Amino acid sequence: MELIKAIQKNEALVAEMDSLLEDKTNFHAWWLGQSGYLLQWNGKRVLIDPYLSDSLTKKYAASDKPHTRMGELVIRPELLKDILIVTSSHNHTDHLDAETLIPVLKNNPGISFLIPDANRNFVAERAQCEKAFPTGINDDLSVKIDDFTFYGIPAKHNEIERDENGNLKFMGYIIEFGPYKIYHSGDTLWFDGMVDLLKPYNIDLAMLPINGNKPERKVAGNLDCKEATELAKAIGAKCVVPCHYDMFSFNTADVNDFIEAAEKINQPYKVLKGGERFSSNASF
């Protein structure tokens, strides 16, 4: 199967990111595939839930759920420099990938690593870092790192799970910086109280999964195309971008269904291809 081509990748992508470092007004977010983004604002970079390897394809090659890659690898992790913060929303490999995180942590001295506090021991082992190194968060906490404030939001994947101390294992994040607020849901289904929880934040950009929830896939599910657009509308998001599709052939969605659903309810949206940029000055 021919891979879906990235808009740009590797050194060309880094060059575009670097060219916008002096923009002090707008934020930019590049889709890196699956649920991964590089957020850049005021010359600072936040790497959100990156999966930049073929580790899952190799792991499941001989299994009953082969993770056949659909899209090109957008950027080699060793090319990502000057990263201020990297996040993981939960322990699944496409959100916590050793082959991505180890080089990112190595090549970015002074980086902060934001995780659900419940996952600290697992994260430290997988990312080969000290247990005390990551910054933990829960849904009753906010964390300020440099110019970015993170608010912890529950995620239901497929349940809202907590450890023995009441800390969430699956999370989303609202990221506040300057005049903007972004919601990255992590992997989640719709849950009771979700809209009431999110609406007061006045979200500018929602990054939501669209691959749906199908038990026959034998993996935990997510919002589908219709649900993602309806959630964005219900919380008043100024724009929604879809993610968690076009990575693995057994666990994807048709983004045209997302487009149709968004247009039907007049929800502003932008569909990105791998390595493509969302810019606030073009959308708000």
C-alpha cells in the first residue's frame, strides 16, 4: 500500500517551523500524525503526544491486529530541537512511544515532560527517565510551565480510570497561553458532564479524535466523526481539527465524514494533512 504523502516532512518541516519563530502574535500547530502536534507560540515549542516511529507496526506485525501504517512518517524525532515541553495523555504507545521520547528528551536539555501523575512509574520505565523528572497532573490541578498553563481534563478510554490515589490514568489537556486556549482531548469517548466541564474555558481550537469506537478492532475507542463535530459545537470551540486517523489501517476513519458532519451543523473546522500547519491568524 502506498503511504499517504505528508505535505512536508523532516528538514523542510523544521525550516518552516524555524521561519515562524519570530511571530509574537499568532500561534501555529503542525499535525505530526495520529494525535501528535507541534505547538509553537512566541518562539516556544510544545510537543503534544508525539508518535514518530514504527514501533507499533513492528510490535504487532505477526498478530491478529497488525498496525499497518497508512501515512508517511512526518518527522524523525531527532530533528525536533528547542522543545520546551512534551506531553503524554496516557500510556498507550501511540501517545507514549519510547522510540520517539528517548531521543526527544536526550536532544532537548531543560525540557519538561507533562504526564498524568497516575502513570509516573510506567512512564519513567518506558521513557528511561528518573521517576521524579516528569511533571504530574490530575483533573483537580493546573500546572504552569513557562508561558503555558495546563488544565487536566478527564478522558474516557473506554472508561474514566483512576489509580488507588484517585489520579486519572487517561487525560486530556487544555493549554492556555497568551490570549489562546487549546483543548487536546487525548483519547476519549463522550462522557456525562463533559460539555459543562469544557464550555467555560472558551476553547479557541479543539483537537479531537475521530476514529470511533468499534469493539471488533480489539482496542479502546474514541469519538467518531459526528461526535467530534458535535462536541466542538457544544463547547463553543472556534475551530476543530480532527486527529487519530490515517495512521493504522485497522483503526481509522474517513475524514470526509467529519467534513460533512461539521458543515451540516456549521461548526468551523480545518482538516490538516501530515506536516501541515494550522495558524491562528488564518482562522480567528
